[in-house]
Amino acid sequence: MSAWVWFFQLIQGVMALLLAPLLMGWMAYCRARFQHRRPSSLWQPLRQWIKLFHKEVVLAELASPLFRVTPYALFGILALTAGLVPMVLTDLPLSGAVDVIALAGLLSLARVILALAAMDVGTAFGSLGARREMLVAFLAEPALLMVIFASASLNASTSLSKMAATTLDRGFYLYPSLAFSGVAFLLVLLAENGRIPVDNPETHLELTMIHEAMILEYSGRHLALIEWANALKMLVYFSLGMVLFFPFGLSRGGSGWEIALSFIGFIIKLLIFGVALAILETVSAKQRLFRVPEYLGGAFLLAVLAILLHDLLGT
Amino acid sequence: MDIWLMLSIPVLGGLWQGWRGQHPEAPWVNVLVSALTLLAAGNLLLEVARHGVVCTVDEQFRLDALSAFLVGLTAFVGLTTAWYSRSYLLHECEQGRMDGPRLRLYHGMYQAFMFTLLLALSTNNLGLLWVAMEAATLTTVLLVSLYRTPASLEAAWKYFILCGVGIAQALFGTILLYFAAEKRLGEGGTALLWSHLIQVSHQLEPTIVSLAFVFLLVGYGTKVGLVPLHHWLPDAHAEGPTPISAVLSGLLLNVALYAILRTKVLVDGALPHSFAGPLMMGFGVVSMLVAAWMLRQQHDIKRFFAYSSIEHMGLLTFAFGMGGLVASLAGLLHMTLHSLTKSAIFFAVGQVAQRWKTHDMTRIQGILRACPRLGWGLLLGALAIVGFPPFGVFTSEFLILTTALREHPWAVSPIVLALGVAFAAIFGQVQSLTLGEAAGVENQATRPSMVPWFWHLVVVLLLGIYLPPWLLQAYRQAAHLLN
Amino acid sequence: MPHWNPVPFAQQLLDLFAALLLLIVFAMLSQRRILTLIHLFALQGMILALSIADSAWLTHQPHLYYSAALTLGLKGVILPGLLRRLIGRLGVVWDVETLINIPTTMLLGIVLVIFAFNLALPIAHFSHTILRNTLGIALASVLLSFMMMITRNKAVPQVIGFLAMENGLFFAATSATYGMPMVVELGVALDVLVGMFIFGIFFFQIRDTFDSLDTRKMDHLGRD
């Protein structure tokens, strides 16, 4: 039995690594369709990274070892987190080891490393990007934690597996607090992954870019790894959202059929979320950087309201 | 049936005034309607004296000793003020500050205001009481801004917003009360009827009722002008036409306090310990102190007496907060005397302001020389309001103070301090207004109209000298209802 | 396992409506554009009407349906329409200015919500109606609208705050109790309507006198 479980853990890790570029490809595809452009292939991100892996790495003369280690560390951390979030099965050996708060910690660790590396070479853009990233992060993280607390207090646990299981036991139920923290989570997701109201992943405009400014100095396989890690982060956030707010479809083990069904469910949910996000990005415009505190403040507020509502409405 | 009659007279009068209020006969119609209202009210009072309680429409309307006495007072002051506003408006028209539409608005709203007050007093339904209180604000707010000056608009806006917010708190309190009551009385109409509530008051949930009372006290307290919710009061009094200042001070504040008293009785029934009383006493003492302090700094003559109203409302709130038969009786007596005296003062002040064409007290001097009748009017009114012995205010203040000395000695010194400061301020100010050489008079034309003033002060004086047994009996009955 | 007792779907829906009402008040607090403010107010009226209809269905109180229809007509359609026309006739195009910046307002708002919820908790325990906990939300919306009136310095947003407060009170009346008696509800509705007309008259008077609807210009009284 335990061997099986570890096998599933391994499968999920590999699946996440493969699904992440496909998810990015799918979102780009949807956005292109909504904007009446000709979409590129779903495999485009993967192809691009493979190409990058074959290219030579150019390093700045002043780059310290931190700069070189960062892509690997980043990729490692995010691959680990991708293994921690229940995607198909509620219970995995590793997800029992780490709870959702530690997960948030891992995500912020990755961010800190990247910001340090961006400042390492000492170029203007790197520092600028790092500073902006930290501005976003220091507002987004409390909001994320509040979202987590709201769900955790609802399910009386901080373990993702247990939270998912409790919600599954309960069946479909309208929770105002969950609705609030869901919206807050969406806002945080957009900010943390550098999506449109906060950052635009497609431009390299110095006035606005955040994430792209940080990785401007990277090339070759380093760049590929960072981008891959970034895609993994998106996947992690998506599946985190599913576990917290819509775990229906997750399997608790059992027969192979059930697991296969759950896998298909997971893919469908990913597809739907991808479409929804693409719509959201198409209809909304990027905000000024100075509005970001207000935007994330709103997310924080919603999450706090969710906790308060849970307190008041009880059940 | 008689309640219907009393309520329908001002409604019909208001409608007529809304139609033809700008015509020369309108002020006389105003007086006539008010006189008819007083007659209907007097008839009701007799009925209440005979039967104790008068009810109609499934007890939706109900008059007992407490509300009947206030109905009488309201109708009386309504009549005298209507009489006074006749000469006041004539003068304003000559000065060009009034025109046809404004006259129509004034007359129509005056009757509508009287209707809302009488409705608030005669209804048994706490929800309707709220509706009537809110309607009282709505009817007077356009009167406060009648002159369309920047200052009057500002005053009216403040009045509207502050009282609107306050009254909203009162609605929340009413909802909470209903929430507590419907468990005992069931849903539907009867759960807001005061006479039913009082019977089950000991079964009401204390937590909810006390919370409801806090909201009601804050809400209606805004209208009473309790500190720190009083900011609208001096402005509204100063900027509106003087007859409106007289009815605001003399009637509206009373009715708002009446609303608090009705709920206080329920709270006292529901709670084993005293909760409403100390709260009201605290508000009362603070209001007195702040108002007395503010009195000293005023230059506008109408604001000056408006602060005096806040002070007296504070004293009343304190007296009713103390509870007990004597204090309640003294409070009711003081309520009567204050509204008569204060409106009489405003009658005099309005004419002074018309003659001197200013509200600034530093520019008014020697009223006694310039116009002896008006000077004596203001002087005697001021003496009455600070509580000089032959006038009734002395009796009621004395009763309140002695009761406080016996039951709540801590409160005596701040009250005496506030009364002393107010005494010094009013006395000093009125002295400089009335005595000395006449200066700054701009308009000497008409004879002052002192008839309404005269009747008010005569009653105040008589009540100070001799309280007839039947009246004492009526007050005692009303005071019983408060305990 | 957390304490878990299922409640009917209509009740869940009511809780959701209550939460949405609270959310709308927050959105109003953070809103800078006056027209959006009016739209939010209309939305609030509609959700209020839905919640009343829902509690009518939940408690089998037919008279609440009338109440819901009244609310929908008055607060969802008529009052916002009046406000919009008023804005058009006044030619008001400016954005709303606030006295305190918006994030601070939000934080204060959270504090108010905590206060209101704590105040309402003891009451919720006593309640036997199934519509129990929403009283705290109603109280919170009342306080937040109150704060909106304080922090805005233009006349129109102040009035919207006032009307939003009335909505909060109405929600309290229908959610905590089974709705007030019909006479009272009609009276309250009449008062609101008349008040609205007087507000309209006021807008014009204030603009004509002060050349602006900025209530900061009206602070001369009491300075003598």
C-alpha cells in the first residue's frame, strides 16, 4: 500500500511538471482567441524552453554564485510545492508532512531568492523589478494567509488533505465566507503570478514590468528553468484554489477507475479556470503601480471579512 | 373617534394652507385651525380625565395621562405660536424676506408639523411613533432653510443629516425592541403596541432590550439635543423663522423626550437593575454642563437661548433618569414650564431681532428704553427661565434638586454649577440687552404683539404660585405612568 | 471534525445575500465615481429585495412578499433613477472626494465590522428565529454607511450614504424579525420617499447658494 502511495506521489510530481507548460500554453491560446489573434500551439512554451535549454548561458561578470544557483533553487522549491498540493488524490504522503501555511512560506521563500538574485548583478532593471515584486508581495502575502485562515477555520484544520476531505464530506454548501475568501484568493492569484491588473507578462515595458524586469539578466537554461518554475507556480495556485474552494472531483484513493476519473476532472477544472482567467485578463486593463496597494488591500479586506463572517454566521 | 378628529384638523388645515397659504387670510386660518385643534385636544383631555385612557383603532391610538397632558401643551403652544407668527410674518413680508410661495410653504408645513407632533403623542405603536418623529424633521427642515441664506441652508442641512442619522439609530432600536417583543406577543401588529409591551415587559430579553434602549436614547436623544448630539440644535434655532424656533424648543424637544420616556419604562420593566436611569442621568448632567459653558460664549441671541434649551433638556433628562414619583412629577412640571417660558422668550426675541435687524447681542442695547413692553417681556421671560422664585420654574427646579440631594448627591454639585453658570450668563446678557441707552434700533413702526407672550407667562406665574389640586392630580397620574 | 449542522438552502442563500450586502457597502466606501456609487446603491436595493423575498419564502410570511416588491420598486428602481436624473440635471460630473484616504477608510471599516459583530453576538444567542445571525451584518452595514456619510464631503454621496443606512436598517427589520408590521413599513417607506424629495430640493438650493455641492463650504455656523 505504502509503495503505491509513494508511486502516486511521484506520478503527481511528473504530471505537474508536464501540465504546467501546457497550462501556460492553454491560457495563451485562450487569450489569443478572445483577442482575435491567431493562437500559437499548446506546446509552444515547452518548445521554447527546450530551445532555451540548448542555448548557451551568458552570465554577467559580476554575478555571484547566488545568481547561478537561483534558477535551480527556484525550480526545486516549486517542484516540491507542486508535489505537496493535492491535485488528484486527497491524501499523499508529502502533503501530510507540510501544511498550507508552510506552503505559503515555501512560495515566499522562492520569491525572496528570486528578488535577491535580481539585485545581485546590480543592474537598474533588476533592482527595480525586485523592489516592485517585494511591494506586491508584502501586500499579497497577508491577504493569502488570511484566505488560508478563513478556509482553515471553516474546516478546522490547516492540512490541505484534511481540508479537502472535510469539504468533500460536507457536500455542496453555500458559504458566504468562502465566497469572499474565494474572490480574495483570485485577486491574490493574479497579483502573485504577475497577471494583468498588476503586471503584464507579455510586455517588457520598463514603466510597468515587475516579473520580467527581475529575470531580464537570465538566459539559456537558467531562463528556461525560471519560466518553468513560474508556470509551476501558476499550477500550484490553481490547484490550491481548487482544494480550498472547490475540491469536488478529488479522489480519496480507491479503485483505479476512480483515480482516472478524478484525473480527468482535474484537467477539466484546469481548462475551465484557464478560460476564466483568460477572459478576466482580456476584459480588464492593467492598473497603475500605485493602485496596487489599494487592489491588494481590497483582497486583504475581503479575506478578513470572510473570517469575520465565518465567526458571526458560524455553522 | 375624538383622536381622529384632533388629528384630522391639522391635516385638513395643512392641505388648505398648501392650496391657499399665500393669501392674506391664511394667517387667520392658521390661528383658526390651531384653535380648533386646541378645542379638540381639550375635549380629549376631558375624556381622558373621565375614563383614564382613550383608545381607538385596535389600540393603535391611545391617550393616557402622560400623553394627554403633552397633547394639551402642544395644542396650546401651537395656538399661541400661530397667533404670534401672524404679526411676525406680516413684518417679514414688509421687509421683503417672505413672498407668496414661502408663505404657503410656511403655513402648510406649520400645520403638518403640528400633525406629526400630535400623531407622535397619540399613537400607541412605537413604530408609528418613529414615523411621526421622522416626519416632524421632514416638515421643519424646509422651514429652517426658509430664508435661503447660506447660513440657513447650512443649518437646515446639518439638521436634516444629523437628525436623519440619529433617527435611523432610533429605528434600529425600535427594530430590536420588536425583535424582543415578538417572541412574547407574536408577530404582527400588537408587538409594537406600547400598552401591550408594558404588560409583558418583565418577560422581555434584558440584553436585547438594553441594547435597544441605547440605540433609542442616541436616536431620539439627537432630537432632544443631548450633548454630544446637539450640534444641529443651535443652528436650526438661530437660522429659521422665530416662530419655528419657538415650536422647536417648546414642542419638538418635549416630544422627542417623551419618546425616550416611553421606552425607558419598558426597559425598567425588563431589567432587574437600573440601566436606563443612570444612562439618562449621565447624558443629562453632561448636557447641562456643556450647554451652560457654551451659553457664555454666544453672541447670536437665538443661539443663546437655544443653548439654554439644551441645558433645560439636560435637566429634564436627568430628572426623568432619577425616576421616582417626585422627580418624575417635577420633571413633567418643568417640561410644561420650560416649553411655555422658552417659547415666550422666543416670541420676544423674534420681535427684538426684527426691530434691531440683527441677531448680534453686542449690537442690541436698551430695549427697555426703545420699547418698554418688549424690554419687560424679555426681562421677565429671562427671570422666569433662570428660576426666579415667583415663577414656576423655581418650584420644579427646587423639587428636582432636593430629590437629587436625597438620592443622587453626586449629581447635585455639577447641576448647581451648571445652573449657576447659566444664571450668570443669561442674567448678565439680558441686563446688557435691556438696560442702558437705546442703540441700534432700525425699525420702530409697529406695536409689539405681546398677547401670546402674556398668556404663557401668566400660566408660568400661576403655576409657580398655586398648583390647583386637579392639575396636581393629573401630573401625579402621569408621573405614575413613568414608574 | 468541526461542529456541523446543515441548514436549508434558502437559509444559506440568505446568509449569502447578507454577506453581499456587506460587500456592497464596502464597495461603496471605496468607490470614487459617483455614477458607480448610484449603481451600487441600486444593486444593494435589489439584493435587499431578493433577501426579503427569500426570508418570506423561508418563513412563509406572505406579507414579506409585498415588502420585497415595495423595496424592489422604491430602492432598486425609483430612488436610484431619481438620483441619476438629479445628477444629470445638476450637471455633476466630478469624482467623489474623500476626507480620509481609501485604505484607511477600509481599515476603519473592518474595525467597525468587528465592533458590530461583537455587539450582535449576544443577541444572536437569544434568537429563536432561523434568521438569526444576519443582525450583526445589518448593524455593520448601518455603521459603515454612517461612516461613509462622515468621510464624504459632497452632498450627493452623503445622501447615498444616508439611503444605504436606511437599507441596512430595513435589512435588520426583515432579517432579525419577520418584518415590521405593514403600517410601520409603509410609514418608513413614505418617510424615505419624502426625505428624498427634500434632499432633491436641497441639492438645488445648496448649489444655487454656494455654487457647489461641497458641504465643506458649509461650516461657518457656530464660529462666532
